[in-house]
Amino acid sequence: MKFAKRVLQVSPSATLALSNQAKALAASGVDVINLGVGEPDFNTPTHIKAAAIQAIKSGKSDFYTAAVGILPLRQAICQRLKQDFKVDYRPDQVAVTVGGKFSLYALGQILLDPGDQVLIPLPYWVSYGEQVKLAGGKPVFVQPAADGFVSVAQLEAQRTVKTKAVIINSPQNPSGLVYSKSLLEAIGNWAVEHDILLIADDMYGKLIYNGHSFTSLIELGEKIRQQTILVSGLSKAYAMTGWRVGYTVASPAVIAKLSVVLSHATSNIAAVSQYAALAALTGDQTVVESMCQAFEKRLNTVYPELIALPGFELPQKPQGAFYLFPKVAKAVKMTGFNTTEEFTAAVLAEAHVALVAGAAFGMPDHIRLSYATDLDSLQEAMRRLKEFMNKHQA
């Protein structure tokens, strides 16, 4: 069978592949600590599940909805954005999608022509580049400065007449770094000047720790807001990964075209998930803060243990999300392995700790580990990693 060229140039998701490998090992009876998955370990809050059950019982979830989502949910998204960022959007500027991932995929379909370029700062979430490729575009990866952030000068150095958009993910997966307001303003003004679309992936925007603040591109004035397409969702902050609720906020023209793609690709996301999302956005928000506090405690406990490991380098403590992204080139060399992939494979096989090699995020000398698991498991993982390093050092 001959497959389309566009799918042959796309790599499978490394994070999902690693998670499946870890789950298979666990299913065979091995005590695996999986730090490779980007998923909260909390259950969806009770009041959200209750709203879904009520929607089922009342028959609200039995039928198709509008491709862009039910009106009350789009109104609730607008209201949440107003409360969080003091910005005004209308329901015709919102599309609800099957997770934030499909939102990004669909945007590629409506925005990119063959050869169009999208600037993607390193490190990057694993699907950005592949989704650009699937749309016929070309991902252009931009190296960060020493502080881990991409500057205007670095973006400008990669800009060409083919540059269509730049993706800004803050807090960033996999590093957990949060872009400052001043840097976002500089990038926003640069994008406005050169008519480059800003795709703001704010999926982790509610998960901020230790007194740091989060700024979204949509709150930086009208010109930058008009240049910005916001992509977010409820998976991370509301512990709703299985419900698959994402959304896009943009101009009515963008949403209208997105609706065309959604109507042919998915019809609509599951109606029951939409009613659950409505309850999440309009209900008790202290559940988000409670989970955030738990993540913060884990970060503050595990970070010093991680950087104490031989050959693990992470000078800047993450400010958000729930990932650590240390440089492990020295650790790999110390233990006699040739690549980070060999190193992480050995850690999984011997220490039974699942980590993701950094090549999946464009930085092969790093690894990503998630602290979205219970504190006891995290500390046991650190103990196993220390034991592994001691065992393998020459």
C-alpha cells in the first residue's frame, strides 16, 4: 500500500509512545513510576462529573450540537476570559474543539498553504511541528537564549517572506518556563509590525507557582489581541484530559473557517463533555487552586532533589506547568551511554522510571519528567535515579 507523502514525513508522538511502553511494562507486573505522561493525577472534580451525569439523565447529551460548541459553553468561555484577563470576546469568536490538540491541528488546516513557515521556539511540545507538516507548512525551530526564552532578535533572524505565524507556549511544555509580560509585549509588537499571526497556547496558564504571574498575549492591547489566536482548554487545570475539551478564540472570520473544518472533521465534540466543561468554567474555581497548590508543593520538593543528581543540570526553577526539563548530557556521559535515548531506555529497564528523551522536544541533551504524580512516587523515583547514577558511574 502506498501512503500519502504528508503522513510519511510525520513522526509518532514520542510522549504517547513512551507512556504506552511504560504501561505495558507495568501490566507485566513491574513497578514502574511513569514520569513521562503530561496528565494530572487528580480525578475530575465531583461537581463537574455530576453536571455530566445530569446532562445525560436529562437528555441534553443525546444529540449533535453546533460544530463550534453549544452557545452556553462559548458564553462561559468569554466570561472566564473577561474575569481572568479583563478582555471582551463574543461567542462568535469561540470554537470548542476535541482538545486543544485538535484546535491546533485545525488551525493549520485553515491558515497554512504549502511552504508557509511557522516559527516554533525550542523546546517545543511534540505535536507542533508535525501538525504544521500535516498542513503542508514548514516548521522553523528557533533556538532560545541562555535563559531559555526566545527573543525578538532570534525570531527576526528566522523570519522570511514565507513566515505566517509563531507559536508561543507559556507556561511552556516541556520546560515549565513562563514568558514575562515585557517579552510577550516585544514579541507581540514585532508580530504586528510584520503581520505575523500569534498563536498563543495558554493550556497551562492557570498552573503558576511560587508567586510568579502569568500574562496572556490577549491582554496586551487591542493591536496584539487582533493578531492573536488563543488556544487553550480544560485538560490540565481542571483535570479533564479524558473529556477532550479545548477551545480556540479568534476573530469571527477565523472561527467561521474553523467551523467549516470542524463540521467535516468531527461534527462536534461529545455533548456530554461540553456540559461538563460548562460546569467547570462556571462552578467552584477553588478546585483549580487546590490542585495548583499540590503541584507547587511537588515542584518545591522534587526540584532540589533532581538538581542534586550527578550530571543533571537545571539552573532555572520552572514557574508553571508540571514538568522538569534538565540537561543530562553530563549524566549520559558519566554512565557510559552514547545518547539520551539509550540513557532513558536503561533507566526504564533497570530503575523502572519512565522519562522522555529530549529529542522529542527538539533538544536531545535534555529529558522531560512530569511531577503530575503523587509525592511519594516522585521521591521514590528520585531515589531510584540516584541509585541508577551511582551504579553506572565509572
